[in-house]
Amino acid sequence: MTQACSQRASSLFRAFPLVLAACLAAPPPAPGQDAEARGLEIAQDARARGEGFGDFTASQTMLLRNREGQESRRELRLQVLEVPGDGNKSLFVFDEPRDVAGTALLIFSHREDDDEQWLYLPALERVRRISSSNQSGSFLGSEFAYEDMGTPEVEKFTYRYLRDDECGGLTCTVTERVPTNTRSGYSRQEVWQDTDELRVWRVDYYDRKGDHLKTLTMSNYQQYLDRYWQAGEMTMVNHVTGKSTVLTWADLQFGNDLDDNDFTRTGLRRAR
Amino acid sequence: MPRRAVPSGAAAVVLWTAAFAPAIHPDAAAQGVDFDFSGRVRLETRWFPQAGTFPGQRRHAGGIAAEPEFYFENAQGRSFTLTPFFRYDSADANRTHFDVREAFLLMFGQAGDGEWELRVGIDRVFWGAAESRHLVDIVNQTDLIEHPDEEDKLGQPMAHLTWSGDWGVAEVFGLPYHRARTLPGSRGRLRYPLPYDTGNALYESRAKQWHFDVAGRYSHSLGPLDFGASVFNGTSREPFFLPGANATGDPVLHPYYEQIHQWGVDAQVTLDAWALKLEAIHRSGARNLRGVDENYGALVGGFEYTFFSVWGTAADVSVLGEWNYDGRGRDATTAFDNDLFVATRWAPNDIQGTELLAGIMFDARRASRVMTLEFNRRITDRWSMSVESIALPGVDASDILYPTRRDSFFEFGLFYNF
């Protein structure tokens, strides 16, 4: 609120001095340096809590809904391998819709370098390297962009702690993160994380023009291996188009003994 | 999902038994033999606006094609895939055909820090990077009757061993049997004036179609570069046509397959929105258009640039440019001896997965132009549709494509995917 207020205040200062007056009544923002350090600290702490999982496999169902309420379903399976000190290796295999069944996507995400992506098209038996510049592109026609699907790497954002806020009975920190990648579709994001476990409960996405584009809400959190928290349901609502996507996780399993050989271009052809 | 398998013996029969012993074992259910059935059925209609150049050629063809896939996998991750294919075509008897696209056993396991994989049976393999033409892709024969774009392939009997690691991927292929190219029948379009005697292919090798061909490939991915180097030694997949007579004395063209040797490289550099692509081959042992042995080189190279999320929408628009070159010039056995391909791809990233690719091939030496259009879209989660067209607005009389100058067509397809 404070930030939105100050932006509005600066641009509308001359025409509407009253807006500024209203903003001055709100609590003053924390000094810039401290807020940035605290935001980064939260992000690093959250990453540290998620580290050491090794690997996992899971299924995902996506329910795509348009403004008129028409629905379309996507089903996919994924396996993820942690690469200590760098990003992850992920393999997605699509089951529904049936015309893309067997299509597989291999992603090597990196903390600092650009991600590497290969797509396997079963109809042509062809493994094709695809550009990772497509960060803002829609994942399978859903409201999730490619950049929303992976783990947001700490190094790919700058942070600023904004405030504490109540979220579903818990206390959440609200942190602003700004993508450093100029190809991101977002100017900034606001992330709600509870102070107990640093689980993400809500993300507000702002487009390049600064307008509130999408809201992600997470629910049905479950703890695995007495340590890792994973939301069972993730709902992305696009406020501009009125479309929404509900992503449901199932069959999450850790400790599958996966290694680099399960994430190869040769293996892509075998994935099914 | 890939699972690790245990190394085992080599003979196909042993493999079969080893892979599927659990299927007949009383503990089969407990061991978990997976079975999966999927595939697609398509209804298609092809319409040629102009009457054929040769007598008997039809202006319309309707048909149905089915490609089901049966997949079995045991608890060790070994699998058997069976993919038969059948098409019925109302106009061309040759286009009504059956093929086994896939029937292979697959097993894999660890080899040092890397991995080995063995596929034995009938399978499909793709090599290459370019869009307008697939030069280096040689393992499988083209099912040309399916589509003149040469992207449909016949199943190829093979033993295919892969060894991969941090250092790249090495593959060797043993190819014991040659599949003859499918070609249009007398009522079909997109053919030469004389009918093909497809049932009587001729071979340079005395072993005929049983010549044992070998192929190898090394590929790797280094940062933005993905590349492969390949070699093939054996029976050519591209027929040379010898005029002759059939059993009843009518003039025909006999497909003739030489013994060839081919080196190939393919590469793609992916940088931001750019994809730079190259394929090049050197082939010896093949006849040129005049029927003379000629060693030659050919290449296709170019770029694809994508504008992501154009005009604030979810749509991606790409522009492609590729140059096709064949060192034999006017003696080339292909139309793409010196041709520039320019195309655009439009993908709105909508729920229907809509995609459009429209391109033009410009012949640099002649006035010939070939326009191509491909449009795909899902209708429901199970049904999808396609529109395809090849238009020949001008074919030079000296062009190898001249006999097909009146064979522009539109094709509408309706697919049920299961």
C-alpha cells in the first residue's frame, strides 16, 4: 500500500495534493537499505529451507477456465533433480490433452546463467532445443507463464521488504521482488510468506506497465520428510482477461534416487 | 518417467524373454507390468483445384488413417512399443497402405558415469536441425505418399545402441533391411508422367534390400550450441528412376537404389530469440540427374527469430530464413539446388494450441515458387483439426517439379486423439 501510494503521490502530486496527504497518514516505509537487506534475507532463508530435497516426482493437473466458464484440462508428470549450488533439472511429460501426449520438456535452470530447454515432439521423433527467452510465454495455454513454473532463483530478483500483513490466520511478510531479467513479463511481484515456515501463500504479479496482472494463491500445504512444504493447489487468476488456472499437485514423492542420467536428451525420447 | 534398468544379454529372443518374463510369471501383477494404449485416427480430404496433367489423375482424395500405439513396460523399466499404421485413400491405390512404424524392445542402464540404451526392432529416428528440408536425416525411408514434405517416415528395422555421458552421445545403428520409398500410383497426383513400378525396386547391391547398412552419430550440447556429426554407409534412401517396362510391356519408371556413403553435420545455436541452424552433407556413390555418378555436397542453413509476446498479447511470431544449396547445380536430383526459404510462424499460445506456419521457397536460378501452409488447432481436449496446402504458383519448365505444376492442393484433416 505504502509503495503504491508513494508512486501515485509522485505522479499526481500537482493535481491531487490530497492523495499525498492521505499517504502521509500511512506508516512511513522502512529505510531503503534495511528493507532491501531484509527482503533478500527472507528469500535466502526460504531457499535454505527448501535445499537438500535431492529429487522428487509428482503429477500435476491444470484446469483452465475462461471468462465464460468454459474449461479445459491439462495433465502432466514431472521429475525434478536438485543441482547443489545451481538451479534444478526438471523433466515434464504431458498426458493431456491427447494430441500432445508424450511431448516432453527438459529444463536445466541456472541461478545466474540463462536456462537451457529442450522439447521432444513424439510425432516427429524430434528433440529440439528451444529458446529460454520465452519467459513470459504461456505454459500450455494456461495462465501460468514459463517463468511462474520453475523455482524463482534468488539471484534473478532484487528484493524489498514491504510490511507485515495478516494472511489466513497467519502473519505474513510481504516482500516485493523485481526480476533482473529484462525478458520477464513482470515489472515486479509482491510475495506473501508466513513468518513461521516462509511458505508462499500469495503472489501479486504486476505487468511491465505496472498494472496488477495476475494473482496466485496457494493452499492445501503439506509437509514432506518432516521438512519440505508443498502447496497442493495453486490458483492463478488473470485480472485482465478474467481467465484462471487451477494447478493441483498429486503423488509427490521424494527420494527416488534420480541422477543426471534421468535428465538427458536421450532420456527425453524415452520419457512417457 | 525414465527408470533405471539392469544390463542384460544381447540376442533379441533373450531380450524378449528377459524383458517380459514377469508378464507370464504368477507375480506379474505384483511386479507391475504397465500397459498403455494411445494414438490417433484422422479423417482427411485433399482437393486439387486444377485437373491433373496426366490421364486418370483425380482431383479429390478422401481417406482415413489410424496410428494406434501399444506400450508394455515391466518393473525393470524395459519396454516394448508397437505402433502400426494404416491409411485408406479413395483416389490412389498406392496411398492405401499399411506400415509398422514401431515394434521395438527398449532397455537401458548405467555405464560408468553415463548410460547405455539399446533399441532392437522397427523404430523411427530423426537427425537434423533445419525447417525447410531434412538433409542429414537418413536412417528412415520417407513415406512420400503420406505427404510430399518428406516428414512422414516408414518404420526401419534396426539395432540401435546409444552410449552417453558428460562427453556427449554416441550412437551406432545396424540396419539389416532396406525399405523402398512409397510413391504415388497412376491415379495419384505429385508424380512424373510415367507410372512407378514400385513393386520392383532395383538395387546396386547383389544383396538387394538385405544389404546390411551401418550408421553412426555423435552429438553433444555445449552451452548455446547443439550439434551432431553422422556417417552412413549402405543403400540410398533416395531412388534414382530408370525408364523401363513392366511385366505387360508398358513403359514405367523403376526405382533404383545405389550404395552410398554419406557424412553429415547438423547444428543449432540458440541465443535469446535467435536460433541459427545448419545441416550439411557430403555424399558419394549416388547418380545425378543425368545418371552419372557424382560426389557432391549439399547444405541448408539459416535462422529463426522469434518475437515473444507480440503487441502485448500472448502470441509468439517467428520469422525464418533458410538457404538450400546442392553442389550438383542443374544436375541435382532435388528441386532445392539453390533456393531461399522464407517463412513465418504464428503461435497465439491459446488454450487450443493454435499454430500456423506459412512459407515460400524461391528458386534462385529459375522462376519457380513453392508456397506451403500448415495450420493446426485443437477443437476439444480430444478432437483437433489441420489445414495444409502446397501451392505452386509458378514452376519453370526446366524444373524437376515441372510435372507437378498443376498439383497445388488443400488438405483438411480432422483428428481424434486417444
